[in-house]
Amino acid sequence: MSRDSRQILALGKDGQEKVKKLKVGIVGLGGLGSHVAQQLAYLGVRNFILVDPDSVGEENLNRIVGSTPEDVGRLKVEVARRTIIGIAGTDPVSINPLNRDMRNREALTSLSGCDVIFGCIDRDGPRLVLNELAVTMGIPYFDSAFGITVDNGKIVEAGGRVVLVSQEGPCLLCCKEIDCDEAAYDLADPSEKKVTLERGYVSGAEIQQPSIVSLDGIIASIASTEFLALFTGFRHPVQCSYYDMLRGELLPLSNRVIKGCIHHVFEKGSLQSIFRYSI
Ligand SMILES: [Zn+2]
């Protein structure tokens, strides 16, 4: 019996081998990203690019899987690296932990060499950049997001979604999954940001949002399952999966490429257009 024997029963030997050979980029190693890293490591992925500039804070201990109170102040990419190495055991692993903003040139270049990217971030600026990177470089990109709205101490809206962006298919702009005002704010330089904030053009910027580990886990599990569908071929991956936490429902949706969508017009295979976002 090998550690993968029960997965091979489900995914086949070829499917398992495919998963093992992939180089996976994960952007954001907080609640969502830590679950994704953990699941991919158990699934047999051994080659990772991990991108997150932040350290673990006290307020993250409720949802970064693998984290302990001793990790406060430690880089999130280092906590994820430790989790992956712990799971891999004696298997050789290649992990490149980049504690940088994803718009850093080294991060963008490293991500452009991945076979697949997971976006586990909560802002639409980096989401827009990853969307364009995926379409331009032809890298499948799983974008995960969640939200919980609380009114008068009661949850009135909660859920999340996973969108698979590919070169041929619709992107996040086609699916209207990017708030362009929020993205413009995120990608602006500090002086522009200050003016935008003072004028109240962007709400929710840099404000802590409600979060629950179980919702992160569901969304990350959907992303990991669609990843398996894409690479092992047990079925076609769902392009958009929406989870409604209040109704307990998972809805698969499909979208079309919108004619004139700007992210489909850049020269394919060139990082140059992406570098205009670099900092
Ligand atoms: Zn598009």
C-alpha cells in the first residue's frame, strides 16, 4: 500500500501521476490559501510557488489551517511551507515561498511558469492582475472568494464562489466578478489611494471582514475538486461554482466570453502587458 493508493483507486494511476508533476502557484496563504495548500499537498502536489507578503496575526488564528499561537508574527508563506513539508514527509518537494506582493516582478515571473494558479485573495486589484496573467499566458486560474454580510448581529448574506479562468473561456471580467472601482483603488499609487479614500469613493478598503474557517474550507474544497476535474479528467470542470451558505446550496453556472472583453485582446504568451502592473 502506498500513501496514494486510495486516491489512485478514485483518480487512476495516470491521474495521480499528472497531479504529482504539476507546478502550482498559490497567491494568498490566509484562510482560503492555507486550506488549498494543505489539500493539494495531501493530493500529491510537490511543486509550489507560494506568494503572500503578510505575517500571521492574532486575528488569523481562527482560520489559517496549520497555524498555532506561536506562529503570530511568522510569514504566512512559511507556515504554509511547513504544512506542505510535514504532509510530504520523505517525498522530495520544491517550494518557493515569496513573501512579496504578487505584483512584484519576481512573483509575476514565477507565477507565469506555473501549470495552474489558485487565487485566494480578498481584493479585486490583484484578482484583476491574476485574471489577465491567466488569459495572456494560458494558465488555468482558479479564483476563490467568499463574503459574509452581517446586519444587526445577524448574518444576512454568506457564501462564496470559485471561477475557473482559462484562455479559451470567459474570464472574471466576462463573468462580472470584478468590481472595477475596487480594482482601480488597489492598483493606484499611494497618493491616488489617499484621495480616493478621502472622497469616500471606495468602501470596505482595508477593513477587516467577517470570516469563518468552515466557509473557507468549503470554498477551498470546491477549488481543489475542480482542479482535480481539470487535470485528471474525471469530468469537465465547472466554470463557476456558487455556494450559498444560508441556503446550503451549491450552484454550478456557466458564462460566455464577452465580445470586446479587454483581457482577451493582449498578445498571448507575453508577460509584457502584465508588467505594467508591477511594483
Ligand atoms: Zn473576459
